[in-house]
Amino acid sequence: MGLFSGDLFPTKMSFIIFISYMGLFINQGILVTASKNKNNTYNYNTVTVVLLTELLKLVVSSIVYLKDNPVSSYFSEIYKHRNVLMYYFVPAALYCLYNNLQFVNLATYDPTTYYLLLQFRVVVTGVVFQVIFSKKLSRYQWVSLTFLTLGCIVKEYGHDSKSSLATSAASTSSSLSVYFNRHLLLILVQVFSSCFAGVYNEYLLKDKGVDVHIMLQNVFMYLDSILCNALVLGFKGEFISALEPGNIAAIMQPGVLIIVVNNAAIGIVTSLFLRNLNSILKTFASALELMFTAVLCWIIFGIAIDIYTVLAIFIVSVATVMYAQSPVVNLAKTDVEIKVDPPTKESV
């Protein structure tokens, strides 16, 4: 099977969703990096930005749903499927953690290194995917996932080698902290949040909530996400200060608003991706972002492309081509029924 086989991209729309997903994520890393100041911090409240993003997603999803359905249906369907709304608290809380850690980790790593480190989620996603969907991955698929992880290790080795040279005068204990540091731990937390949230979200879209309109499922997700981010602001003691004129003015800057809009688009496209494709292919889309991110960061920010980055991107590319030969197929329950049910005598 080739890269554009029916199993890999069932429809032209699924391929468009795939490309859109990659493009939006590449934009996000570059936009967030561009919004940092000289001290690698942000002049705006990042949690408020995430909260505003979730509000925008909620508005867009509601408008799309109401375009073809009456207002009465909107509220009645939410009440009817209130159990699905509760299930969405799990991925909503994990995505809340992921989205907020995005700003923390991009303040430490350049976008190319950041996206490469996130590829540690590849193998974790494979394991979680098998458990939730009871769908065993083939040996060929696992080999391609392992290659993706190897690409991450190569890039991280290069990143740590530079850090080690910069701190060569430090003690042995401090050099060990280069490999086991707070920032890498936060990356791992983000990885596990992304893996479980993505696979569980796919499970809700294709199984538990398969009878619920996809935009209404988005409404469930974003309602829960808004509550989670509001709790984060309250926990940090920033709920009142986040609404002060100075903080609002900082968020109203064009560059920050573009981040909000781009991130909102990511949320909508991700739901379409998981409904039409699957979590495993989503990790490969994330890996392919690396090549474009590395080149764009070199052009825009002057971030050098070293030998480790080139080698890592090559390994990731090989893994992607390998996976394309034997992609995972995970249809929604309704799609499975349509494909599996044999034709009756009356239909022949």
C-alpha cells in the first residue's frame, strides 16, 4: 500500500484534515515562540489565553451545530447525553494540563526540540490505544513506532550534549541533572496527558458517544475544559487578576489573539481527525511537523539545524514511510456496521 492508500486516507477530506492538523500545530509552536520576551517568559497570562481559546471553541462548535439544528435540540441533546458530557471531563482535564504546559515547555525548548521530545508519546499512545480499543498493533507497526521514538532520543541526546558543554565546569551531580531535570519531567507529563486524552477522546467519538453529533461532542469537551481552566486560575490565585484591564490589554495584542484563534482551530480539527482517522496516525502527523518546523524556525528565528536534528528528522521520516505501508484502521462503530454487515437478499 502506498502513502495515499484507502486505509491510510479513506477520503479526500481525511487527507485535508491531516494536512490542516499539521499546519495548525506548526503555526502554534512558532506563534508561541514568537510571543516570548527576552527572558523566555510571556507578557500575558497563559492560563487566561487557554481559557479564552476554549470559549472560542465552544462558540464556534455551537454555531456550527445550530446552523443545521434548532436551539431546542441543542439543549435537549445536551440533557439527553449528559452522561457523555461527564465522560468528557477526563480528556478535558488532561488537555487542560497539556495546553498549559505547552507555554511552560516552549519557554524552555525551541519548537523543533519541543516537538521532537513530544514524540515520546508515540509508543505510549500505541500501548494506550491497544488497551482502550482492544486492537493489537502488528509487529511492523510497532517497528515504525520504535523508529519514531529513536528519532526523539537522538534529538534529545544532541540537546543534552549542548547543555553538557555549556555546564562542563559543573559537578557530576549537576551534569546528571541535565538528563533528569524538571523541564524533561514536564515534557513527560505533557506526553502522558496527550496520549491518554487523545486515545480516550477517540474512544468517546467512535464508541461511547458515537450517536452524538460531533459538534455537540465538541461542546461537551469545551464546557468541561472551561471549568478545568477556571479551576486552574482559582488554584493559582489569579482568577481576579486575570480579568484586570492590564492583563486583558496584554491578551488583546494581535499576536496573542492569533495564538488563540489558531489554537481554537486546532481543537476543532483534532476532533475531526480523531473521528475520521485515529490516534496512531495523529502521532505520525505530529512527527512530520518536525521537518517543516525545523526549516521555518531556522528561517524565522535563526535556530540552527544541527546534525542531531537532521539525523532525528531522517529517522522520523523513515518511520513515517514504514507506517504508511501498514497503517492502523480504526473505524467508528457506525462505520464498522456499514462495512461489516453482509447484504440481505432484498438488497441484492
